[in-house]
Amino acid sequence: MEGTGLAFELQQVSFAYGPEQPVLGDVTLDILQGSWVSLVGPNGCGKSTLAKLLGGLLAVNSGSIIVEGTPLLRETVQQIRPRIGMVFQNPDNQFIGATVEEDIAFGLEGRCLPRAEMVERVKRYADKLEIGHLLAKHPAELSGGQKQRVAVAAILAMEPGIVIFDEASSMLDEKARGELLNILREMKHSGKYTMISITHDAEEIMASDRAIVLRDGRIAADLKPRDLFGDEELLDSCRLIAPYEVRLVRELCRQGIRLPAGYCGEEVAEALWQLYSNK
Amino acid sequence: MAIVFEQVSFAYDERSLWRHSALEEVSLELGTGVFAAVAGSTGSGKSTLLQHFNGILKPTGGKVRVLDFTLQAGEKQPPLRELRRRVGLVFQFPEQQLFEDTVEKDLCFGPLNFGMGAEEARERASKALALVGLDDSFLPRNPFHLSGGQMRKVAIASVLAMDPDVIALDEPTATLDPQSRAELAELLSRLQREQGKTVIVVTHRMEEMLPYVDTWIVMKGGAKVFQGSPAELVRESGWLERECGLAVPACITTWNNIAARFGLEDEEPCLTSEKLAWRVARLLERPGQSIMREGGG
Amino acid sequence: MRNKLLFGRSIDTGSWVHGVDPRAKLTGMILYLAAIVIVGSWPALGIAAAFSLAYMISTRIPLKYYAKAAKPLWVLMVFIFAVQCLTVKQGDELFRLGSWALYTGGLSSGLIAASRMALLVSFTAILTFTTTPGLLNQGLAGVLTPLRVIGISAQRLTLMMSIALRFIPTILDETHKILKAQAARGADLKEMPWKEKGKMLVSLLVPVTVSAFRRAEELVLSMESRGYVIGAPRSEYHLLSWRLRDTLFVVSYVALVAAVLSIRWI
């Protein structure tokens, strides 16, 4: 990674939709390149607004945002935007093209890429997201999960260094949600992306490196996801619920049974069996 | 029986070139006062099934009996007004159906349509609002200025205001935050327990409904592949996950793993972390008891 | 899900018509429209019908799909037929009802007018059946390029149209859903006296409008975040290349117009 090693540097960022509607106040934070950050908080805490500021879709009222070393200003926004991709909540409302193929190509056309390269990228990223067989389909013929894959492919095809997921999995069914989470995990694993996800989903938060908690437009906590789920008061204030495994370990602890944290799936049963056998 | 389906089939665009079948010979019975949930992957026919409960869709094959109404394929349908009042149907993202400039007017829309007087409708509105846990201070407010969770509750109340005997909801918790989802599930359970309503929920997040539901139905490709109690669902979750694309939640897999290890398969499953922790603690207190197959340590 | 069948639905059979340059198809359609307007006699109608049939068959798309495309407009066709029957008073009198009489001329021009309508609608379906919306847009942009002279950007115009086309099925689906939701609250348009229908329309229009605006807003965000800037130069994903076949395609339509014209004047 070049530059400062920081994807975002925010200095005392404030934003309001009007004098009576302050949304964000005095937000200062750094986000490392290649990291995966979850933005969490109750509805109306300003997390979606922060995502739009980061993506250059809104401009700050005061304070500054530096993206990979370049200050985000009115003059630089067109130059910075290509480095940031955004995936939104509603799979239908971000499907711009009339077919999968055209939707992936939409952003590339704006980049004025030569046709040969567009065709190559459309194919490469469609294959990567396993939608290669759907290229000619109309959005009405796709499921929500498939449409969200198209959205991710369309973003990744533009080869941004930063990808922001704004509640991207919240309208999907359980299976599609799990699949999207795996895509995020792979993206993280590739090391090519700085990822910011706004989410209520416990598993998604758990998979990220860092959780930033917003409340009333300010940063209320900035911690490891595991610590977030260990803090019941903080969870309540974000209206979150810990993953089942975490809750189980906590309840077991209340019953006097101590299991080291970090078990998942079958390991819990196995660990309990060990405890039982050793008695 | 509140609801009886006899080999109900349904196809969209029945007589056209683009006919496509959404339900295939579904038979089911749901008793009065149950809390039932319908699960299954996207496109399995869950929503189509739900829309048969109050005659929004009419079967293209077979017979639907709801309360004392019968809808039979090929026969002239009876007037549906009374059925629609007695079976409230809440669609996905019901907040999108709100249109009045005050919560009260929106809540009165249903009751007035069903011929109630203005005074009675207002009374119903206030009662329905209380049922979803909102007080009368919401009545004069503009529904479009409420938060997403509150709008959802108002929209559900707008159906409850008709005082239906049966209430059927399509993915009522979708896109809400986790605690609002849990609260909504609890609220529906209260409607069933305290008001004696029959509640039927379509869901793809099984975990949040598990503590309350007494009958589970699983759909696949327009057909019913499972109906039974939570305990039966837990026992059959393996093949339902493998073959029907059911997203089985962690609380079920964890229980199944522990049950297999400790030989508890015949017990009532413990599906909340509290219950399971308590059960495990009892096991560890007295090693050797209630272990049938593997002896003790 | 189902409404997609009405708008922008292409059916890929891989016929040679599918491969024709969309600009050629659009030009052909305009010529066809001209020909249909000129058709005024049975022989001319016969030529147009034979021509249409030949093209429909060569798309290898079952003819019933074309019939289906014309079906929603049958009321209009009956109306046009009736107007002709009522107003044209030429030829022999067939029968009389009080002061009104049906003449052979009226019957004949009624039938011709209705058939013209049916031909036009089902034939223009060739365009949408054999061309994906994206290609169609690009073709349209090509045909509209001369508008630049009067300061209208063809690219912007076609993007607008393509998004409208893309969202019509979604919004129709949603309207359908809200109709059902309000029916569940006792406002069933089908069971309602006409007088009250107007009132009920509000319960439909408000939610649909609100949601259409929300969609538009989200779509704008999505387009902006994918780097869309109004008026900025863009490259094109679909590359159009004009070939001999396309020229021949247009020529066949010119021939049709010529044939129909000659019948009219002879």
C-alpha cells in the first residue's frame, strides 16, 4: 500500500442537514488501509450519513476528510470517487443497467475504458462473483441475493481501494446474507480492499477487525468486535444482540461454567463434553 | 380448525403463455389460537401461501377453508369483505402502505372500510396502537416522520385495528435492528397468548421466532415439505437444511451437537442460550445421570 | 416478476433479425409506421401483412407471442372499427337500424383500420422482442444524434429512457403489492362502487409516489458513487457496426413503403 497507510483521516468532522438537524459532530478517526471497520449504532445515530461523507456523496460542514492522502474537497471529489465503491441496502434501487452485463459496465463506461477492457473486466468480475451465467438477465429475473452480487461485481469491476457497504445484507434472506458475508471475508482475505460496513448483523460485525460505535452523531466507542459483544450495556445502546455462541458462553459463565471465548459451531459441544468427561 | 388447505395449487397467469406455478397441492391444517411460522428459501411459495388466507389470491386448484369461509377453485367466490376483516394480512414492508397525514387516520382506514362508525374506529385505533406498544401520543403524528421501527408498528396496528381473529404477517421483522426484531416477535406472541389471536408468520430468520412458535411449516418449490412442532423441526433440521435450503440457526445446530454428544435427543430441545446453559449446568452437576448411551466420565 | 414480460422483454432465439443493427431496426420501424399510415386498401393491407408475417417468421419467435403483444389494445381496435362503421357511408347498404345504416364501405374501412392497428402493434413487438433494452437505447442514441444541433444530448435522453424502462416493472409490481395491501384493509377496488374508487386511488397514489421518489433518490446515489457525472464523456459497452445486412434490412422497408405508395396511386 502506498501513501500514508491510512485510507481515511477524519478531523473534527461535523455535518447537519439544516440548523435544527445536526447529524454528526466532531468526529475524529483514522482508518488503516486494508482494514475492515464496522460502523454500528442505533437508527438515526448518523452512521449512514457518515458513510455518505466518506464516499464523497455529501460534503462536510466543518472539519476535514483525507482519503488515501488526498484531501476530499469539491475540487478533488471527482478524482477521489473512483477509489471508493459503495454498495447500498436495496438491491433493486442500485441496479442501473437493464441487464446484469450492462449494470456492471455502467461504471466502466463512465471511466471511458476501451471496449476490450470493459468486456474483459465484466467477465472477470462476473466470474469472481459467480454470476457469469446471468450476464444477459433482466433484474426482474434475479433474486435479491443475485442482485446484490451484481452490485458488488459492478463496484469491484471499477477496482476501487475502498468499499463501503451500507446495510448491504439487511434486505437479503438468511442464505443470501451468509453468502454475501463470505464474499466480504474473501475480499478482506485478498488484502486489496479497505472495507467499511454499516450493519446490525452480529456475524458481519464479528468478522470485521474493528467496531466504531456512533451515538447521537458522536463516536461512543471504538473497539474490537469481541469486546463490543462482551459489553451488554453498549450492545443495548446500539440495539444489537450478540451472536448465539457469544450469548451461550456468557450464560454458561453465569452458571459457573467457564469456556474460553472464541468457540464456534461444534466446538462448543466438544469443549463441554471434555469438561464433563474430566469431572 | 381456523385454516384448512386441501390440495391447494396456485399458478400466476393461469391461462397465459407465461403461466408459472407457485403452489402445488398444499394441504395443511392450523388450529385456532396457534402461533405458526412458515419458513423456506426465497421463491419457495411462502408469500403466495400467506395471500390465500384472506382471499387476496384464490386457489387455481383445490380448496381453502378459513374460519367459516370456503374458497374453491373453479367456483364462484363468496363476498370476501367479512373474511378480509377477520383475517388481517400484513405484507412485507407494511410501512409502505401508509398514506394518511396522521397515524390516527391511517389506523381508522381499515375499520371505516369495514363499515364501522367514526367513533368506534377511533376507539379501535387507540386500542390497536396500545397492542403494538405505542401510546396515544402517536395518534396525531405524521406517520412519515416516525422512525422505521415505529412506522412498522403503526402499519401492523393498522391491520390490528380491524380486530381480526387471524393475523398473518409476511417477514414482519425484515430490515429492523436486532432488538426491534426481538421486540416485535415478543409482541406477536403476546397477541396470541393474551388476545387469543391466531398468528401466522412468514420468516427466513428462524431464531427470533423459535421461542414462541408452536407449529412450523417448511416450504420448498411451492410444496409443503414439513409441518410439526419445534422439537420435530429440530430433529429434522439436518435434511431440511441439506435438501430444502433452510437456513438453520446456530441455536438449533448447537443443541443438536450437544444432544448428540450427551445423548439428549429425546428431550425437549433447549433453544435459547439461557435454557441451554441451565440444562448443561444440570448435566455437569451430576455426571452420569441422564446419559443413556455413552455412560459417564 | 410478471410485468417484466410487457416491457423491454427480449426473447433470444438467435435469429438473423436479432443480429441486425438496432439503428437499422429503428429506421425500419419508422418506415413501417409510414407504410401502415399509407395503407388504405385491401391489396396494400395484403402486402403489408405478408411482409410483416415474413419478418415475424424469420425471428423464429412463436407467432402467438406477437398476438399476445397486440391483445392489450383490442378495446382500441374495436373502437376504431366501430367509428369507421358508424361514419363511413360509402358502398351498398348492408342493414339499417333506425336512422343509422351500415355500408359495405364502412365495414371494409373499419376492418382495414383495425387490422392496421393490430399489425402495427404486433410488428413493433419485433423491435422489443429481438433487441435487448441496452442495444435499443444505443440504437436510439445513434438515431437521435442529429438532435445535438438543437442542443439536446441524445446520450442523456436515452439514459433517461432506459432507466424509466428499467423501473416501470418494479414500480408496477410495487403498485400491485400496495393494491393488495389496501385490499386486505378493506379497500378492494374490484368490490367497490365507482364513486368510491376515486377516493381509494389516493390510498394507492400516495404510497406509490413516496416510494418512487425514494427509489429515484437511491438510484441517484448509486449512479453518483459509480462515477456518473452529467455530461461527462463516456465510452460505450455495446459497439455498433453497420454491415451490408443492415443496409439491406432498411432497403426492404423502403421497398415496402414504395409498394404501398404505388398501390395507392395506381
